Amino acid sequence: MKLKFTRLPNKYKSPLLINGLKGNIYMARSTKNQNILYLGNIVSGIEINWQLINYLRSYGSVTAVDIPGIGGMDNFSVIGKKPTIDNYVDYLVSLIKLRYKNKKFIIVADGFGFVIATKLLIKYPKYSPNVKMIVAINGALSKNCFNESIPTVKYLRFLRFLSLNETLFKKSGFQHRLLNTNPFVDVNFDDSSFNLYSADKKYLDSLIVKGDRITHISILNQLRNLDIKGKIENIPVWNIQTINNSLNKKVTEDAIKEIYTKYHKSSPKLTMDDLIFNIDNSLSRLFTIKLRKKLVR
């Protein structure tokens, strides 16, 4: 049986120009009177997780955007900046001002998106009253969470060297190796266990290599030294941990508890494959009954 991948419908996609950077914004309206901001991971932008974004409409109107240098968005070098976590936070502030102003909203953050959201609330606590809750997927807030899965500085420098030479990079076949160095992702579309339609496989491959490699390498380097300090008292956070060997679940949980006083854990027996392909209606099992009740309030 071949896996079916649902592509992001063009009707939800609009051009976005923000802080001098061009990209796309994805807005999916809902009958529910609630706003949800989805922040994707650093591998492929948000298009791979379109199934999840669409499912979130069960709980509210969803806004999703790529972050600079990831997916189809310009990288920070276009405006003379570097892909630092602080610059991503300032980008997120501009997005919140653009979409929500004084409205309340829920943040659903995948991997690195949770790092940005957390740093935002620590750096700019004035936005805390606007955030009703955060749902993190494989959230990690400490360099110790990654079980040495992030490559060494020496290897990252080697990847950077390859990335600066387009011809050498393509010949080396490092597009997918770079994906596999990401601590938040446990998906390899080259795995023989995947039985995808050839058109879907080609499309997914194009998404993986679409982002800016220098941005990806720079973020990985910052994750190696991640050290977020602060306290967030008034925002509930639910961390959904998929079956992912690259994260140390106990250390991950402790690191989030250090920052968020209202911490809740949710660990369904799901993999990232389940979320991408909605295997056996897995998305309906992503949120526990208790979390669903919180989301509909």
C-alpha cells in the first residue's frame, strides 16, 4: 500500500513581505472562535506538516508561516542579518503584531519553533497575556536534551564548507545527510520502508532541500550551545513527545519544567511519520482527551 501525502492547497497560501523578507503566509479559517499560530521546524518549512496544520482547524483559525531561511522564505542575509535566535524572536514579534495585535492566541510549535516561542516570552514578557497556551511537539530547551545527536563543531564547519560550494555540495549527496543531522527530526524519506508515490517522493525531496543550508547549519550550531534561562509563570505548556530516539525525554522534560511552571506532558505512541502521513488517523490521537478539552475552551 502506498502512503498518501496531502499537499498544501494553494487557496490557503498568500505572499508575505515582512521586515524586508519575502515568503508565504498560510491562513486556514475555522468556525471555532479561537486563533492558533503554528511555528514549524527547521528542516523543510511548514509544507511537510500540512496535515497537522489542517487538523488544527478543529480548534481554531490557523496562521502558519515559514521562518527566514527555511522552506520558501528569504534568509536573513538578504537584509544583512544573521540567523540568530534573537533575530528569529524579533521576526516572530513582527508576525504577532501583523496578525494578532491585541488578540489572544494559542501557539503550536514544532521543534525549533518552541525554542523561538520560549525565547520570545522571556525577552518580551509583555506578550505573555496574549498567549493562552503553548502546545510543543518534541520541544527541547537545553543542549543536553539532544543525546549528542547534533554533529560536532568540526563536522558543522565541514558542512558549511560544502554548502558554500554549490557544485561540490550537490555531488556529495549531503542534502539528505544534512536533514539527518537535525535533532528534531526522525524521518528519512529515502528509507525503503516508505512506499510513496513517485510524484510525492519527488515533492518531499524538493521540500527538504528547499531551505538555506547555511541557515540550517547555523541553527544546529546554536542548538549545540542552547542555554535558555528565565521563568514563565502564567502560560500552560503541553509537550507532546513523539517516539524519537534523538531526544532524551527525561532531560527534555526537566529542562522545560525549569522555565515553565505550568508544565504538562503528553506522550502518544506516535512517530513523526504518523503526523506527516496521518497513518491510521493518527492525528486524531495526537492530543489526549485532557488536552483537547483545554484547546476548546
